[in-house]
Amino acid sequence: MKTLYLMRHAKSSWDFDDLDDHQRPLNDRGRDDAPRMGQALAKRDIQLNLLLTSPAVRALSTAALVAKEIDYPHEKIQVVESIYEATVLDLLQVVRQCPDEADSVLLVGHNNTLTDFANLLSPSSIPDMPTASIVCIKFSCAHWAEVDQANAEFYFFDKPKNND
């Protein structure tokens, strides 16, 4: 059994005109929502084996804030360049290349691709993923290379609004 958590980065700031998209930080709401969603994962007793994130500042910051709440070591967060500006097929390749010894993986990325990716894998329809939301899909397979909608089970869709 493999468990995949897909998380859209928390709300980012548009206050800095001189920053390129890659460098945008989280805004106040994002800095509140990311740890709140980490706490929601902790309440579910989520034990991650691997945390992958886009290199964008807002995604990496989200990953770090979530990791802190679930006691995932910051130094084990893996930045995957291809998650930034990824297509659905790029994300599928990232997931299918995860090490098989990791049974539980969190991937922090960007919309619209992340919502499309969740819908590619989930047997249930996933509405647009708001910032800091998390979709969990479980797969009946032993290898990440076998991940597919045919062996997938939708587990949950959670968002900050549910955890106020």
C-alpha cells in the first residue's frame, strides 16, 4: 500500500513587484494556514517517509511549516525542480520515481496542475484545490511505478477552512 498526499502551497504574497514568481513568499494567511494543515495531518497521525516540494519559495516554506508540525526533519525535505511549472505527466513521473521503501509521500506543488493531477489519480472528483489544501489518495500496490487510478482509493480532501 502506498499513500500519496498532494498539497497546494499556502497563500502567497503579491506585495513585491520586483520579485519573480519563483521568489514570492507566503503572506500572513499562508503562514497561518500551512502550520494549521500540518496540525491537521498530525491529528490524523500521519507519518511521512518522504516530503517532496517545488523549489518555489512559497512551496518550500509551506513544506517546512508542515514538516515542523508533524515532526518531519527539515533536512530531509527534498526539493524537486521539476515540480515547479510541472505538467500532470511531470508530476506522475516524480511520483512513480519515488523510492519503494517510502510508503507515505507528501508532494507540495502548484495549481492548476495539482488539481488536475489529483483528478488523474483519484477515483473521486476533486474540486479546485484552494491554497494549503491536501488530497490523500491510497494505492493498492507495492511499487510507486504502479501508481494508477485503477488501483487508487480516495481517502480525504482537507482544507484550512475545515480546520479553523
